[in-house]
Amino acid sequence: MAIVTLTIDGEQLSAQDNESLLEIARQHKIEIPTLCHLDGLSDVGACRLCLLEIEGSNKLAPACTTRPMEGMVVHTNTEKLKKYRRMIVALLASEGNHQCSVCMVNNHCELQNLAYDTGLLYVRVPYLYPNKVTDASHESFIIDRDRCVLCTRCVRVCHEVEGAHVWDIAGRGIDCTIVADLNVPWGSAESCTSCGKCVLVCPTGALVKKGESVAEMEKHTDFLKYIVTARRKGEWISIENEEE
Amino acid sequence: MPPTTTTPKPHPSGDNRFKLLDRAITKHQSRGDALIEVLHAAQGIFGYLENDLLVYIARALKLPLSRVYGVATFYHFFTLKPKGKHTFVLCTGTACYVKGANKIQHAAEECCKVKFGQTTPDDKISLVQARCVGSCGIAPVAVLDDKVAGKLTPEGAVERLMAWKNEKDEVTA
Amino acid sequence: MTVEDLQELAEQEQQRQEKFTNRLMYCAAAGCVSCGSINVRDMLKKALAEKNLAATVEVVGTGCMGLCGEGPLVKVLPEGTLYQRVDETVARKIVEEHLVTKTPVKDNEIDTSHPFFAEQMKIVLENCGRIDAEKIEEYIAVEGYAALARVVTEMQPAEVVEEVRKSGLRGRGGAGYSTGLKWGIVRKVQSDTKYVVCNADEGDPGAFMDRSVLEGDPHRILEGMAIAGYAVGAQQGYIYVRAEYPLAIERLRLAIKQAERLGLLGNRIFDSQFNFRIDLRIGAGAFVCGEETALIRSIEGRRGRPRPRPPYPSEKGLWGMPTLLNNVETYANIAPIIRKGSTWFAAIGTPKSTGTKVFALAGKIRNTGLIEVPMGISLRKIVFDIGGGTPEGTEFKAAQTGGPSGGCIPAAHLDVPVDYESLSSVGSIMGSGGMIVMDSTSNMVDVAKYFMDFCKDESCGKCIPCRVGTVHIHGLLERIAQGKATTNDLPLLEELCMMVKETSLCGLGQSAPNPVLSTLRFFRNEYEELLQEPATFVPSGTDTPPTTH
């Protein structure tokens, strides 16, 4: 481990070289939008919202999986990045059926917040109106796959923290869906411990508690901090363990 | 949706095919990272991957069920449904596309009354698309029951399909 | 096995071959087999038996001879006469006329001074059509495994890396990274366990170069990988090969077994301290597994989804260990470089792109098949001299290189030299070697749509731009092709393409828009002709609602 100095948005910083650019930026109150990242879970670099421009590199790099280097000059909020982030959120909006007015997490939804933050007012691409399986067979929870953004937080928390590995992704491309066990109804997935962690980490209304009504459900992910500190962060997530 | 069969089927006595599968699993020391190899072996032995089989494999390799399902559905080579008696694999690679594979596609779909990726209701013919079978020199190409047919015409394809269609099921009748 | 044993084996096999007055080489590669070359073989054998020539003439099945469109092909050695479109009647004639009465069968003879042959230069394919791929002795007889012997007994690993670096060889999978530099990085990483992986997941539609090498000369790949293993300090190699290539898989299995039997793979190779084993891993139909991190995932038995780099596989690859990953054609170049020296190799091609490149020539062109040309040759030469131009009555329109990651090169750029930099300067890429020729009957919007359909189906679904973006680009192209799109859709199409290109996680997504962008660059009019005027005005470049008047 070594200390490096770098510049983020014009601010000179020093940081440890095993931290991610995202961690460093957040320590210095520089906001970078994220969706698939969650403190306490492995990083997959899938949502592409945290992409940064690094001087001297012709490729955009995700903040969550990029490590700092001596003398690195990073920009987190250029016009190009803002535009791409807005387009990514637009793509997500077009991919699912996100009717906020009838969603349990309305006003507490990370996707909704991202739309506000990135200034998305209008989706220019046509909506795809998927018709995926909504499953209420579990005694306490519901999964509405049409509201799923495939961030795989549920897959990771179930595998990495709960150790049950109920969830995984089936299919490929636009047909990807989250499945329980062998694509069985959640209520009959025997590996599920009903711990509810997946529901708490889900950024949208795809995973919700039964019995709540529209705009009632608030999610909190703080619990992960305490579980993870007990395991000495970082060590237990090896490459082999990492999910998706 | 089939019922949850989380208890693995005990070795169904009399089904020698499981013995073959066990041999493939032992060959890879029941290692989880041999999942794709084992799925290949299972599909070779059973023809397709039904749910009971996936459960059996998951238990044998000590893998989560959802991971096995995820892998089996990620790769196009694996099929979870039984195939028809005959398969017509049309290459839709670039060379075949440039030489008019789409005309063959329409003719075959017209002839079998099903789309590519489906099997005729009488389970006789499965129409399958392949992304490139690597025989671009003799495009357009189709693979008919494991035999490569090159420089295919729509008429030629229909002729072969009709022969399959009109085949009498003497054995099963 | 010692170096002397190898020498002796080679001499024995050479003597065995010299006993025959003639050797009839029939093409046993996939293209010719599907045109009936097995029947040809049987007829050759039958006719030889009838003429009492079975003991003095050998019939040999070889790898691809190149001119796949005119198969089945048969070559008569030692004269080197090549016959095309050989059916059973012609096969009989070859025996009865060529061998017995010494008059070549004029109707089917191919003029080998034709540019198709004359302009080519064979390094990777030198043994295709020359040896029986299923006999290790034949490979040894043409100096096979001599390079490995030399490396293991005479050279230090660092010297091997240096030799490869000096040759200027660049990765033949498409990206063109210096092979020597890559080997050097893996060699320098400290680790007890390292892996050498061969990417034989040739997924580009319209490309069959690797298949031909694997089927026609599998030992060359094993030798190249073993040399790489020695150079970087690995003891285990994996070949990841597509399930769609059953013949290649069969030949590789056999080749590995033969090499192990002779001690050319295994423990203490050539009585040294060097141990190296190779295992096969069979793909299962996923184009994205050609991407290196996805390929590694797939070898580990997982869903083939890429992960962000760094860390690169050279630091953290297979099972977290340093891993050297090269493509089939790259490994195929290693043995000749060691045998003939880096100076010889570096003199071929251009200073920045050395050596040769194998292309699979297909589409609307007279001579379809497999060709190997020195780097820097002009596209015009490939299309018109070697390929013989487009079929009669049509005009050349574009050559597509690089498959779904590449672009279309129009007639105006026909004189571009074929090397990594020049091809990317005209908006395409070298790619793995698929080259599809299109004539005036090809509609470029349709071509772009075809490739986008491919990418959409092959997207793994991990990152949003590729998963959703390709669907929308395809949808837009569909609308344009149907004449339903408006002039507002073209800027949207371009914006989506740029965004998918710049923000996708892996090479598949980053290059997926290339066919669209390159056809837009050179054939924009074909798009514009299909557009209508919009009903309402939407300012481009913003995500604000349309203004209604």
C-alpha cells in the first residue's frame, strides 16, 4: 500500500492506492452517481453511471473499480459525462415499466433520484414495455421483475453476505432476469432464508415487502456496514467469490 | 413451472444414463468450475437439460441451483426443452447473410409453419439458427441433422424439409 | 524424448514418405468434407487398388487448401498439381489419367500461377494442405516441435520473450497489442501458478481462419502454447474452443494425446525441468466469450460476463492467477519465429505490422476461401487479384472487415494497405480476419441492421448501454429500413451509437456501433433516402420534451 496524490475536479488530494476513486471522491464530498455499487458488496462496474474522464486515457473509467495512480487527473462531472449519465438513466427507464405513481417506493427510489439528479425530463427512445413475471408467492416479499434494473445487488448480497445464493441471473442480453433457484416461484425456493436483505438493498420497487402501499416503503442499507466490519472489509471478497 | 424438486432424485435404477453422467462428473473431480463441461456431457447423454437433471448436477457439483440455471440459460448451446426428431440449423453468419440466407429462412418458416427457435407441433423438425458454422466458403450453409449442406437454395431447403415432414413414423406407430 | 529422438523421428517419417511415388492430398477440412471429399477419398483408394497402386501411392487427408468455394480439392504430390471440384468421376480420372498415363485432368486442373496463389504468403497456413493433421509424425517431419526443442534446451525464458518482441508480432485476435510485451508482463509477475490460454472461440460471423488452423495443423498451436508456457513460467495451458467446431475439438484432443505419448507435453519436456500440460475447454455458444475476461469466467464454469479491467488477466486472470491469453493465429506464428528468427519475421509486412494475416474471404466474390497475405498488401489486391473481383454483372461496393466489431470499407478506399493502423483510419479494424465482400445489390442500412441484430443477441446483459442501447439502435435501424423513421432519428441514432461505444463495459459493446458508424460515414445517403420529415420539431442533442406549436 502506498500514498498517492491525484487531482479530482481540480482539487489536489492524497489517497491510499488500494482505495477506489469512488471511495476517495466520496471522502472528499465529491458526488458521483452510482447504481450497482453498494458499500459492503463487491463492485461489478456494470451500471456505468460512475464513469469518469481521466486525462491521458481515451477511455472512460468506472470510479468504483478504478484505483488511483500518482499524478492522475480525474474529471467527474464534464458535459459529456452528464449527457451519458442522463442517457443511461433514460435507457433504464425505457427498459422496464417504472410507473412511479403506483410504486411502493415512490419518492424513496434510487432510480427516480437518478432521474432528478441527471436532469432527465424526457425519454427519447421508445419504451420497451416488458412483460416479465411478477411473483408474490413468498410469504413476506414480492418481486416485480418489470421494475428490476438488473443491478445484481440482490444477487451479491444473497451470495456474499447471507451466503444463501438464492438469486442469480438467467438468460442473456435484454432477456436477462433475476431467478430464484431453478427459476421457481420465490415462495418455493428452498434455499431462501427469508432474511430480507435483498429487499433492503434493491434500489427500486422491484423487491418490496408485502403489506406496504404506494410510496410507503423506505429502504435502508446501513445494516451492511455492521455486517461487513465484522468480517474485515475486503478480505472475504476474492475474485472467485465475486458475483457477476 | 415445475414443482420444486430440491431433493435430488436418487440414482434412478435402471437408467444407465446417470452412470454415464456420474462418470463425467468424477472425471472432473466434482469440481464446480467444470459445470459447463458437465452440462455438455449431460446434454450429450440426455438430449436436453430438464430441471431434475439440473438439480442432480447442482447437488453433485455442490453449486447453488440458481447458478446452474443461470449458466444453462446463458449459453445458447444448452437447451432446456426437448428438440424435434430432426434439426435444421441455418447459418446466419455474414457470408451466408450476404448470399441470401434470409430467403432460406423465410422458405423454411413457411414450410414448417413455425419460426426459427421453435419445434413443429408434431415434434418432427426443430428450426435452429446458428451464428456461423465456419463454412463460409460454401455459403449459404445449413446443418441438417449434423450434416453440412453448402450452397443451399430456398427450394433445396424446402425439399429436404418436406422429406422429413412426410417421413412415416414406423417405429413409434 | 530428447532432441536427437525428435530428429530421428523426423527422418524416419521423411523416409517413409519418400517411398511413395505419389501422394494424393485431399482436403479434409469442413468446407470440402461437406462437398463430399470423403467419397472422393474412398474413390481414390478404390481406383488405386484397382490399378495396383495402393502400395506406392498414399492418400492423405489434409487441412484447408484455401479455395473453399471450388471444393473438394485434391493435390497430387510431388508435382503439386491442384484439382478443383473433384467428384468421384474426377477422382477416378486422377488415378487413371494423371498417375497411370501421366496426363493431367485438364478440365479440373487449377492454374497455380493465378494471383489467388501467387500473391499469397504462407506462414500460419504453411502446413495446411501439406500434412495429415491427425499424424504427429508428419508434423515432426516438417520441423515440427523443433522450435520447442530449441527453446527448452538452448534459450532462457527472457530470451524467448525478447525474440518474440523483436519479431514485432501483434495479437491476431483483432486488437493488435504487441505479443512480446504481453509475454514480458506475464513473465515478470511473481507467482507460483500461471496459466497460458489460447482463445479459439472464433465467434465473428464470416470468419473461419482459426478453425482451419485447428483442423489442419493442431500441433502448431500446442507447440506455440508450450513455448509461451516456457517463456512466461506457466505449467498449464487451456484451449477454449467453440462447441460449433466438433472436428477441431476432435483433432485437438487427438493431437494432445499424441504429444503426451511422445513426451512433448507433460513432465520434463526434452529432459529439462520444464513441465507443461494442455487441457481443452469447450465453449457453449456465446460470442462475448471471445472477450478475455468473459473467456476466463467461462473456463471457470460461470456465465461468460466480462469484468472491468484493470486488473488485466496478465495480473489476475484464471482463478485469480497471472494468465497469458493469445489467439490461435498468434500462437501459430510462434514456432516459425523461433525457427527462422525474429529478423526474418520482422522483414515481412510493414514496419509496424509485421508478418502475415490470414483472411477468410467470402461474400460476393469469385474466389471464396482462406488466404494468407503479407501485411500491408492493398485491399484492392485482395479483392480483385486474389479474390477475382465480384461476380459478373455486379460492382464492388464495400468490404467488411472485423465482423460485428468492424466496419465497411468503400470502393474509394480500396488502395488502403491492410495493416492495423490504416484499417482503423478508415473506420474499420483488422479484426480476427473475416472479410466479406459486398456488391451493388447489398443495402448498407440492412447490413448495419444485420450486425446490430447480432450484437443485441450476443450482449451478455451486464452493463446497461450494451444491454438496452443495442436494442434501441436495432429498433431505430429497423424503422429506418422500413421507411418509418424521420430526420430526427438520425441524430438520435448517432448519439446512441457514440454513447454505447464510449460507455460500454467490454469490447463487444464498445465496438458494437462500429458497423453503423462506418456505414453512416460512407453511405449516409442510403440512410437519408429512407427518412421522412417529422411531424413535430425535436431539437437534437437534448432530452427535453418536443415543443408543440
